[in-house]
Amino acid sequence: MSEKIYGVHMGKARFAVDLGDGSERGEYVNQDYILHSLGRPHRSISLMYCYYPLDKEWPGRISEVMKDANVSFQWDYPYDDYFTYKGGLGGTTDDEPFTCMRDVRRHGQDVTLTLTVDPNVSDEHLIAIAKDLRPFGRLMLRINHEATGDWFSFTKRTTYQGVADFFVRFSKIIHEYAPNVKTIICIGGVEHPEKGEMEMEKEFAQCIPEADIWSVDKYMALHWGWPFDVALKGGTSHSRSKVQDVYNLTKLSFERYKELNGGTAKPMVMSEFNADGDVTGAYDQAMMVKEFCDIMEKDGADWFSGFTFYQFRDRGRLGLEIEDPNNADVGIPQPVMETYKEIIHSESFLPKMELGSDIELPVTLRWGGAEDADGLAIPLHFDGNPHFCELYFDKDDDSNYMIEINGRWFYKSPKAKVIDLMSAFYEKPLDGECDMTLKLFAPPASGENDPSQGDDWADNYYYTVKKLPKVRLEFEPVVL
């Protein structure tokens, strides 16, 4: 190992990739499993929760509280069948979604929290939520998504004008009490090119300048009748679109967002993106996801910030894995898993790494988020493909690291003292002598930022590295 170490900055990818993890269709999967499955962290992990504290059934998950109800559609319950947000007014941050948010952030990813909220709650409820979220860094909050639809409970409790007014009210509170949190408006967008307008544009135009991020949800194929029927030929509970048409409508939606914002652009994302294998089958699902990304590359898509793949594990066919019906803790990888891995490991979807000048220990690393972090790089020389590549940490080392080598990422928790890096060379073996760097970044071990660290504590977390791990590199078996 070289005696020199260097600073390294991690910045934005050309296209961000985020991943949905848990919803009405699947349980939360821990980030260690996802990291090992996909080989890299995401920009953000999307979590889906609801907040209807004025209802008598609250805070129970509605499909469990009303498990004997005569329901024929996923959204026929009194409130949305998401996991329930246990924070808020009189709530706790010791339960979900905060346990999941901490898991996400300690693994070097930002959080996108989708929250459907009763528009009749008071400002005191919304202020409490904003205070809940402030310690979680550069979080993105998607408020009452798919707001121009008619399936979520919040659309049935007020007018569409009321839904839009609520978004503005909540967004202003977030910007005042948790300015590190960015709000996302998600509406139907442009659905009819000949009209050139957004869905319910008159009502929701006020949300466009108030939001920090613009979004549409686009499924290239979807079986919305799940799980109450099977998608069969001739049925009416599913659809499939042309991939190019989906791309075009997304681009038109951005252009209209921009026009309604006085010509000034903001980040544009697809907060839910996939093709439903219930409609396409497993092979066409993978093909359609790849085709969309190929169109993005060919078009340049400098207007597009990224998409959230919905989702990692699904009880239907909207996941990289299908949940094993015998054991919810087991996932069955689908063909789209390998396609997705190829996409997210390609250059356009990888965060930019910039090597800086040489530095000396002790050095303080800064974690702003998955698109803005300062780490360190350790130069390593390889005689060839290794037989052993390991890191050894001192017993009193309390570091929480995300580690990258040869394009593969690893997590080291404060309790871990040995990290085996060999899986970085199983799919990408070295074919000869080379030099590369081992990169270390230090997101917060608790998953939360530390208010004692200074005025910028909500945006940045700092960790001082006093000693490097010992690197074990060997290029033949212990015994020949």
C-alpha cells in the first residue's frame, strides 16, 4: 500500500438512480441485502408511508385493522394501505419510518419519503413532521403523490384545489422548519400531447414554483387490479404503452412544468418507474426498462435528473425480486435484476468521482449526501487478480464507512472489524497488473446528523479519520 492518501469528492451522476423499498405491495428489505445484491448504493431509497391521525383506526395499518372488510380494490379502505408514519404530533421517532431511514442513511444513501397525508390536519401536525425529518440530512419529501388521481384517500377528503392548497401549505412549513428537506410535487403531467397542458393544471400550477423537485410516475405497463384479479388477455384492469411514448410524455411534462415556472427549470424525476411483469411477462419487463434507458442515453436527456425503480422486492411482478409466497424474507430474482444491475453500473448512472490532492491523517471527512461527499482514496497496486483482499480495523475503531473498489461497494459498520473485499473481483476479475484506489466515505453511523457539529449540521455530517485499516493483499493461495 502506498504511504500517500488522497482526498476524493463524490458528486452527481449524469442520471440518478433511486430505488423503492417497501410499499403496499411489499415489505422493507434491509440495505445490507440490497447492497450485496446490486453491488452499489443508490442515490436515494424511496419509502412509502401515510399519516391519517384523525381517523379512529389510526395508527394501525388499514388492511390489517380492517382485514375482514369487503374490499375489491387496493385503495378502497378508509385511508391508504401504506405503512403508517409513527412520528408527527404526539408520535415517536423510535419506530417506522425512522428505523428504516437510519438504515438507509448509514449505508450512504439519501431518503425519499413518500407521505400521503390527510389534508385536514392542522399546521401543528405538519410542523411536528418537519421537526421529525430535520436530522435526516438532504431528505426528499414527496407529498400526496399522484395528486391528480382519484384513488388515494386524500383526494376524497377535499377538492383537487384543496389538495393543491395543502401541498403549498405543507411545503412552506417544510421550508421553514426543515430547510434541508426538498419537497417533490407529483401530478399526472402531460397525458394528451395535443392539449399540451398538465392534468388539472389550473389547480396545481401554484405547486410548481413551491416545490423543489418536479415529478411524474410512469409505468410502461401496469396491472392496477392487483391483487384482486389476474391480468388476462381481454381484461380491463391493466395496460401497456410504447416505451417511446412514455419517454415523450415525461419530457413534455418537464417542458410544461418549466413553462409554468416562468421558464426556469428545476430537477425533474420519475418517482415511480417500471414495467409490470403481470402484463409483459418477465422477459419483456427487462427489455422495456433497458429500452427506456437506451432512449435516455440517445436523446441526451439533459433535462432529466433520474428515476426511482419501483421496487426492490414485490409481492406481485413490479420488483427486481418477487417475494417468496412461503417466506416474506426470501426474494426470487427476476430477469430485470441483471438488466438493472448493468444499467446502474454503467457510466451515466454512476456518481462522479474526482481525485484531489494528497492529504495526511488525521483528516475530517464530510458527508453531505450521496451526491456531495468528501472521502479519501488509498492507492493500491495489484500484481494480478487477488486471492485475498481484506481490510482489518483496530478493535477500538468506531468508523462507519461506505467503501468502493473495482466498481463494487461495501458497508462497514462501527462493530465490524474485518471487511472481505474479494467479491469485487468475482464478476470483474483483473487480467493483469494494475493500480487502483480504495475509496472510503463516512456517512453518519446513527443515520442522523449531529446538531453539535456546527451551523451546517442539518446539511453535513463530519467524521475524523485518525488511522487507516490494514490492507491484506495476496495473489496466490496460502498453501499451493
